[in-house]
Amino acid sequence: MDIANWLSSLSENRWPILPATAVEVRQMLSRPSDRIVFSELANLTLSDPFLLLDLMRLVGASRALQRSEAHPTVEQMLMMLGLEVITARYRQIPALSTVHGKLDQEVVDAVGDWLGRSRVAAFIIKEWLAITGEYKVEDCFIAALVYNLPACLYLIYRNRLPGGPLLHEVADVFALDYPKIVEQFIQRMPLPSGLLDTLGTGPVNRRKQLLKLAIATANSVDQGWWRPQWNIGIEAAAKLIGCRVDDAQQVVQQAILQVAHHPRALGYTYPARAYLYIPGPFPQHNKQDEVATLTGEQQLEKALLESLRHLANDIQFERIMFLRYDQPSHSLKMRYQIGLEDKHPLRKHIVALEPGSFFALLTSRPQSFHAPAATRAQLARKYQDEFFTHLGEGHFACMSVFSGHKLAGVFFVDNYRSNKAIDDDSYHRFKETVFRVSQLTF
């Protein structure tokens, strides 16, 4: 397919917005003109990248704006055009629901997914820049929303799911790197040329680097938060910002949840669904069907086994144990383990949850505990529990697991062979893994 012809066909058509956006547009424009607030209209426009595209195509035709290479905010764009022009424009825009008969539902959902990822990237870059002290960030916010638009229009144009990663397929079809496609998309639609400062392939600065990392992080969320390759971008962003990796990761989590909590389409919730999956292969559609057929107990067992693999293979703890709660005896019994010798006494050790004991306190509510070697020795002296006697020396971490409001058991990890300390990063990843077991089995 020729990129010039394809972009020309895109520019000749007006593209629909999401159905939920269309409903809210009609509701807002039904008010008396003196009650239509530009700031509210701007937020509505930013909530749907397709609606933003429609506005920017109108503004992008302005020769003055093209010459100035300015970065107007959405509210400024609306004010430049005036309420009368915007009202007439927005009232005539079609909704994606009007072409549902021509589009497969799975394609519609995939479009929503990729628009949702754009929103996630926009919130990530907004907050990452805020950490650096920059608050005039709407140019980057808008750029993040625009980046996936050519790929979304490609999905609609082809009306089928891609055979592999979407952006790679688009690049392969046009024999052009995807950033170059975005650059030509901006020029051919046309959109405000100021977008080329942030999305173009020109000189790189810290803002552009962070924007690129934010987009890559959001677009690859289905790789799995536990995989090192996904976290590389977040770690790089933390270095550019000058903050802790945990803080940069927290921004990503909040952005994903914010988009899921305010969806314009079902697909807006997909990044959160992808992010909350525990380690393992991620066949998005099949896994949903599979999980839906499992009982709560089966889901818990599946989650426990996948978490064991993650703790061993990805975080690389040398010894991992899951002690399952046995309600009749009110005790913890070994259910799964990695790293225990065949005749190790902990294999058959039963931990009685006597009042005031360490494990009774730990399992009283969802919580975790990180013990350096000195703390482990203190615990052994204080509680006189044989578990600590059999444990050996060194750091350990443990965390209670609840399925809904019921105690399921306790995860325990350490590095008994090398006696290597459990650093803050490993402990944080351990807690996230165990926490997601509880989330997935409510």
C-alpha cells in the first residue's frame, strides 16, 4: 500500500468519534450557548483522540498557525474558532456506532484499546513532567493522544485485527518506520505543525525522550509489568526525571487506572486488564475466556503457581514457599515450594496460628514483612517458633494472601544459598506479585 495514497484517502474523509463521546457532545451542545464552557468542552475533546483529531484538522488548515509553529492548547483552539463554528462542527460529527455494521466488533474493541493506550501515555507524560517541575505540558499530552491515531485508522480501514504487534504491522505494510508515518500523517491531514516539534524526527531533548518513553510504556503494557524489558523504559524515565524508579512506576499505575475509571469505550479498560494480569503468557482474548470458566478455587491455584514461577524466574529468589491456610486445624501447611531440599524439615512443618505468634499476627490482615538477618534472629528469640529454627540465617520477606476476605495463606521468600540481601526493589516487586494474587481471586 502506498503511504501517500492512503494518507490522501484519510484526509478526504471525516472520521467518527466514539459513541459515548457523541452522546456527551450532544448533551453539552443542547445547553443554552451561555452555559457552554470552553474548558469543559476542551476536557471532553481531550477524552477522545478521534474528537481531538477532528478539531485539529479544522485548526490545522489555518495558515497563520502553520507559519507560527505554535503549540495552542485545546481550549485556545476552541476559542480561536469560536463557539458558533465549533457548535456547527461538532453537531455534524458521526459516531463510530454508525459504522458498526461495517466493522467487526473485535476491531471496534481494538480501536478503543489503542485509543485508551494513548490516554494512558498522555497521563504518564503529564505527571512525569510535573515531577520535573514542568506544568505547561499540554503539547506533550496532545502529542501522546495523536501518536496512535494512524494505527487506529488503519484498523478501521482494514477491518481486521493485526497478525502481530499493530504498530509493527503498520510499519511493514507501508515499508516505513512508524514515527515517520506519524510525521507524514501530521503533514498530510494537516494537523498543527507544532506537533512536529514533539513527534517529529528532529533534534531530541529531554521532553521528547520522556514522551517517547511514556508512549512506549503505554503501548506495550500487555508485555507484563513483571518483565524486565517493559520496566527498562520506566527506569530510563526515572533517570531523566531524577526520581526513584518506584515513583515513576507509581505514575504509570495511576495513569492506567485513571483511564480505566473514566472509559469512553470498553477498550479504555483493556490496558488496566493487561496490567493486572499476573506473570505468564498473555493471549488477551483467550485468557479472558479461560478465566471466566474457572471457579474461584481454580483461579487461586492458577494465580499461585504463576506467581511462584515469576518469583523464581524473574525476581530470582532462591527459595520460595507458599504455606496454605488450613481452616479445620487453624494452621499453615506447606502447599508449594521451590528450593527446599528433599528432606528439609520445613516441607512437613505445620505452623500453628497460636494467639500472639508471629504468623498469627501476620495473617490477621493483608500485610507484608521484610526482615534483614538481624531482625530474623530477633524474631527467632522472641517467638520461639520452630519455623525460624529450620529457616537458617539471612534476609527474608513474607506476605499474607487473602482471597476476598478469607485468608488463603502466606508467601515466603529468601536467598538461602547465596545469603544475598533482599533489596528494596526486589521486595517491592515481591509485594506487587502477591498483591495481584489477591486482586485476581476476589
